[in-house]
Amino acid sequence: MRTAQDEAGLDGGEPYEDSVPISLVAHWSFCPRRAWLEAMGEKAPQVAQMAEGTAAHRRVDTPSAGEGDTVRAVDVRERTLGFHGRIDRAERLPSGALRVIEHKATPVKRSPTVSEANRLQLTLQTMALEAMGHEVAGAQVYFTHHHRNVPVDLDDADRSAAVAAVEATRKVVSSTRAPAPLSDDPKCMRCSHSSVCLPEERQEAAVVRRIVPPDPTGEVVHLTAPGSRASLSRGRLTVVQGDEKLASVPLERMTAVVVHGNVDLSGALLREMMWRGLPGVWCTGTGRVVGWTNGVRSPNGGARFRQFEVAAQGRVDVAREFIAAKISNQATILRRFGGDASVVAQLRSATRMALTAPTEQELFGIEGRAAAAYFDRFPRLLSDAVDSSIGANFPGRVGRGAVDELNVALNYGYGMLLGEVIRAVLACGLDPHAGLLHSPGRNKPALALDLMEEFRAPLVDAAVLTAFNNGEFGERSFTHVLGGARFTQHGRRKLISGVERRLVTEFMHPVFQYRMTWRRAIEVQARMFLGVLDGTQPTYKGIRVR
């Protein structure tokens, strides 16, 4: 079936492999790093300005919407210079020539002013149509909020600038190294990519003029009811157990789904999650992560390739930060919950030693000694109101196979934290398996385990101690079979609630000196590691709370 643009002779065909999208050239004119991020597949979180732009293009983005001498969503390309794109609207004038019209959403309080990026887009669209054998006799920008067409006169200077912009964009997006972020530039204040670019944070110093990005975290949905089923219904995740409807959440408000134990997900819901790039993490009933799902359109493929090189060669400087931050945060938790001051001093000393350790093997030794000292004092952080048997039953830190209440709770919390870090790693386009400290030889998500080290104490350990000390864990929280403790549904929900409260709690970032949630901090740290891989920054700094 022929479309409206077929009838008008405007079919641009498939662009060749090295062709540059006109949209990327427009991004480059705003900021080369933004163009590179777009080319690497980084998508900005949906914000009001982007929603307005999407709404403004909704009608013109339908290729079949042709009306008389007007065609919409016209695909065009220029083979010689190598660029392609889509024209919002093209009108056939009485002379037979075409007029190109670009639709733009402009906030009501701003004037309908044609920007340099608008001129660049119209110039490239005009050149593409001319290369396809069409005469172009005019160009306009239609500002949807003002319902006003603004004519744009293009000249030879615009064409020369457009040719240079295409070549500059091709050079930027074909590079394996990310362009440096803009420094103290007002453009960053209105850039939709600021939350993934982190232009101020890349300097790893106190942020003087903070850019406040939209919170990209939204809601992480935890599915915990045994025997329940989650499905897709009119754009919402709906959870049903038997004949009872337990929950209904709009997909637009979600950023991930975590499945705990025996919960089913429908095929339609899984497909929609992958289409939208919403990761899913599957855990056992004891909190152990067993797998995850994600869509195939993952960003930063080049950085992911270098991640495996770094994992094979090692980066002891980054490994030092992982371990030093972990030990420092353990010391802080001991101090906050009234631990032995001498052990706190011992852990502070171990932190300094970790920062100068020459090899990873020496780092492991420092970490092991610090962990032994920390968990030896851990039961003493429980308040007097907690059943004394809880502390007495604690044999020290035990992972899989733990049968005491403290370790059962810690293991479940660490599983939750691992799922959260995996979500952040996937958002960056990195592979959770290729890490620096933990060996991928046993098929563990090594990078996720590396990045979660600095968050164990302030998130999980603090949440577990708080739940015990505040009486949130009681007789209904654990079941004891053959002498071993296991979480009940009540206990599991209490811990999930406690860890989630910690994740959405704001704290003062010790490096950047502004407040952010712990959930946001996890993704920021993953992106700081990404910066080491893509060449944006030379070092990695862990979070050490005081």
C-alpha cells in the first residue's frame, strides 16, 4: 500500500550505515557530549519539556496523515554528505516547490524564537530534499503553544555551517571516548540529559552550582505475595491473588520490578517491561538473586566492551575505593549505634590502609580483618529491648545456609541491595558480571557485588539493626523449623519496607555536598564507574558517610 509520502515522491529509503541522523546534529549544536550520549543509546528521563515535545509531534509523527498538498513525517536522506532524518511537515506550493515546516513546543512564557538548532535542522532537511530532486522554496518553524508559523530565510552561510556540523557530529559520535562535559555552562541547567551526564559531579568535588535533574528513579515495585500473579491491564501492572486484587500501578511510575519467591508474571507484562526498558529482578524466598530481565536496547556498548578489558587487567585504584568506602561506612554504623570506640578507630585505620594497598590480594586481607572486627561487635549494637537470644545465636557473618535471625535478615537485605545495584548497572548499559574484586568465574554478578560494597552498612546493616531495635521484628517475623530461623511473610515485608525507607531517604553526599536519595546515589556511583570506562574521568571515589 502506498503512503502519502510515496505519492509525493518523498520516500527517503533506508539510510546507509555511516549516515548521521539530523536529530544528532541538532544535539551536537547544543552540546557535543549530549550528541555522544544519544548515539550511545542513553535516554533522558521523561520530563515536562520532553512530554510537551512529544505531544506537539504526535500528529505529525504519523506518516499516513496526508491532507491534500501536505504530507507529514517525511523520511529524507542525503547520500553524498551522509545524513538522514524526518521532516515534520512538507507543503506543496502552487509553483510545485516544497515548503519545509518543523514543529516545536515552546513554553507559553517564552517567545517563539527560532534557535540556531532550528535553523540547522531546517537547512539539513532542505538539503536532503534537494538531493532527492525536489525544489524547496521556503522553511518555517511552527510553534505549537503559540499556534504561529515563523518563516526562516536560509542562505549559503547556513549551508556551509550545516555541512561542517554533520562532519563534526560524525567525528564525535564515532569516537570511542566520551567528550568532556561542559564546565559551568548554563546550558546544563536546562538539559534533559543532566541526570545521566552528571556534568558537575564528574569533577568529583563539591558542586557549587547544582543542576537539579528530574528524579529518574520513580518506584521500584516489590512483588511478595506467594501464589499471586502480576499481569498487564490497560497500561498498568495489576497483581491478583486468587479472586482478590492486591495492587495496580501505572507502568509510567515504575522503574523496576523485583519478584520475591513464588510470584508469576504474565508474558504480556514481561514483553511490555522489556519494550519500555524496565528491568525485572527475580529473588528466592530467602532474598537470593537468581536472575533478571532487560530489553536488548542497552546503551553504552563501547564502554561495556572496555569493561571486560578492565575486568581482565584490573584497576587496583578503583578496587581500593570500593573497599575503603565499605570499611569506612562500617565504622560509621558502629559509631552511630553505640559500638566500641576502639573498634571504630581500628576500622578507620583499616580504611587508610586500604587506600594505599598496592595489590588486590592485600586489599582482601585488609577487608577480611576489618569485617571480622566489625561483625564481632555487631550483636552488641542491638538494644536491650531485643530478645537476648538474637545476639547470642549470632555465630559471626554467615551467607548462604544461615540459620540465625541476624544473618537471615542481613542475607535478605543484601539480596535486595544486589537487585537494586543490578538495576542501576543495567541502566548504565554495563554488564553486571564483569567486575574488579569479585571473581566472575563462579558466574556471579561481580560488578554489582563490587558496587554494592560501599552501600551494605549504611543501607542494609542500618535497616536490619533499626528493625530489631524498634520492635518491627517480633515473634511473627521468624519461623523456627528444626532449630533454624526463616523469615515469615510478615518479617519479609517488614524488612522490605525498612530497606525501601532507607533507599528513599536523602543524605548529604560527602563529595558533591548536596542532598540526594540513596537510590539515586547507587545509580550515580554506577555512572561514575562508567565515567572511568568511557574516559570522562580518571578516578572513582566511593561514598564514605560520617
